[in-house]
Amino acid sequence: MRESRWRSCRLVLWLILCAWASACSDDKKPVDHRPKADFDNPNAISSGSGAKTGGGGNASGQAGAGFLDGSCANGRITAARVSPKIVLVIDGSCSMSTDYPANGAESASECTNNQNGRWTAMRDALIGSNGLVPKLEKVVAFGLVVYGTQPNCPIPGQPVRPALNNGAQIVSGLPMVQPGMYTPTGPALDWVYDNLIDAQGPDDRGAAQVVILATDGEPNSCGGAGGGGRRNGMQGMQGMQGMAATTTNYQPSIDAVNKGTMKGATTYVISLADSTGPFHDHLQQLANLGNPASNGAAVLYEPANPDQLAQNLETLAGAAVGCDIELNGAIFLDQACDGTVSLNGTPLKCNDPNGWKAIDERNIRLQGSACDTVTQKNDSLVEASFTCTAFRPD
């Protein structure tokens, strides 16, 4: 009788996980799989006493209201990765026209269309034919802020708010020549954390929020009112014209990153300069503050050429995509491990460091080597199955 109950109420969902490196094409939508053929009729009666899957069933195996005891509802089961939010904060100062690598040359003092420059390398890495944004815009909510001092400080153009399928907006926000002139990193970061990052507590189940700061110059401030432009949403963005104070000032960047960390964001830092001495130490400090999980030993990314820059960006975005899978239904947590999850045909152990676990009623997470596989191997196949008594579709 027990075997009949489990066999008759088995639900199977298939999910083709698109690894970050391959992105998701339009034809890779969540697969709609229904219960076994015997249950194409939602009123079919099993020989056991399974629960209703369309809502109202419970862990004790009692049928929900409107279904005979022992019936299984026809359900649509879908699953999708949780989409992270990644805000790209890009230095738009004129020094970004410097050759990359600089090979000891002085930083550029004018904004020019240098096809061998740092700005061009950044544009290619983000929006080129093999760029990060075209690859991942279907699974990552990208946002963009280019900062500088002309014609407005700290954000000369229109910020791009994070959203899926934001490729066209990101392209529009990255002109062929950066706006210039100086590097108001602190005021720009402060605006980003105030306006594009949602406050999350340690126990919140919101999507990951990541800020990637890419800069090549020591931070300074805006002139006039002292660098507070664009603080309140899209208001107050004008009137901050005028020259930036060229005096190096590290503290506003430190204060801003601390604010972002308190709101639950993780901040990564990419240096495009041959940074040494106090500037290098400052960027390392920002990296440490922005990623408290590193315990003071965060990676400061210092790509030496355009290829390494592209690799660093892909590494950071790929890690943010992660291995959380959201289901369109609820798992009864006390029975979650009665379900089966396999990766490329190999069963994974429940609550194993290299297997899978239910992190709440609606989400499962691949861990350790299993997570590494789905983020590194194209078209990894995850198969999961739950009984009617363990899973309730929406």
C-alpha cells in the first residue's frame, strides 16, 4: 500500500540550467513537465492515499478539499535560478583613455576615442560581441552607473536601473568616449547605494545584490555643494556642474562602501591602473569592506590586459548567478529529503556539502562540487522529483 502511494503520486520536473558562460537563449525556457501519463486526468484515483498536489494537501497524506482521498492533481512545475542584481559602477574620468596596458606611460589628461585604451577595453568586455551583458542579461538584472564630472557631477549621464534584458539600455549608457573629467568615486557610490540597492537583513531571502566598481584613478569629489548631487533619487541631478575638487579624498568612498555593506550588498573592486602605495591600499580596503565574508582578505582584481579584464568580470558575474533554484510551489520541509535530485544523471545527496539542500519551502540549493558543475559546464541537467505529499505546486 505504501509503495503504491509513493509510486502513484510521483511528480517529476526537469530543469535545463543555463551556465553563466553560455547564457540563456530564448528557446531555453523552463520546461513544463506534468505528472505521469496515468494522471493526465486530474480526477484519476490511485490505489494509495496520496495528497492533492494543486493546493491543500498536507504531510500526513490527507487529500485536499475537492479531491477524493488518494487523488493527485495535474500540476505545472517550473523552476528557475534566482536572478541576482549587479550594478556596474564604471569610472568615466579622462584617465580611462590611457593605453591598456599603460606600460609605464602617463595617464591621459583628455577624453579621446583610444581603441587601445582602458575605456574601450571596458566597453568591449561589457557590451562587445562576446561581452558579459549580452551573455547574461536574461539571468542577471544588470544596472549601470558611469561616473565623472562633465556636465554633471558625480553622474553625468542617465543611470540604468537594474533589470533583466537590459542590454540595449547598458549599450546606450556606455558611449564611445567617456564623459570625464575627474573621479568622484565616493559621491557616485553613495548615490548607488541610496538609490539602486534595497536594504536586506541577514535573514532576508532576496536576490543577491552586487556592486562592481571599476576605476583607474584616485578618488576626489564634486565642486560647488561638496559632492552631494543625485542623492535623492533622480532629483537634484542638475546644478552640480563645475569643476571637481582634484584633491584626493579616500573617506567618502570608505563611508559609501560601508553603507552598501550595511544594506546587504557585496562590493567588488577592479583596478585598471598600475596602482601602488596608498591608492592600492585604499582599493584593497574598499574590497575588504565590500565583502565582509572575506574576513579582511578580499581579492582586489587587477587585470593586466583586456583579456584578463573580461575574465574577471565573468568570474564575478558567474559567482553572483549562483546555484539557488526557485520552484513554483512549496516543499514540505520535513519531507524534502524524501525527494530526489540528480545532476547529469548522478544522484545528489540531500543535505550533503557536495549535494543539495532545501533552503526554504520554495528554494533548493546545489552545494560544493555540484554548484561548481552547473556554473562551469554548459547545459548541465538537473532532475528533481518529489511525491505529492512532499511538494505542493502553486
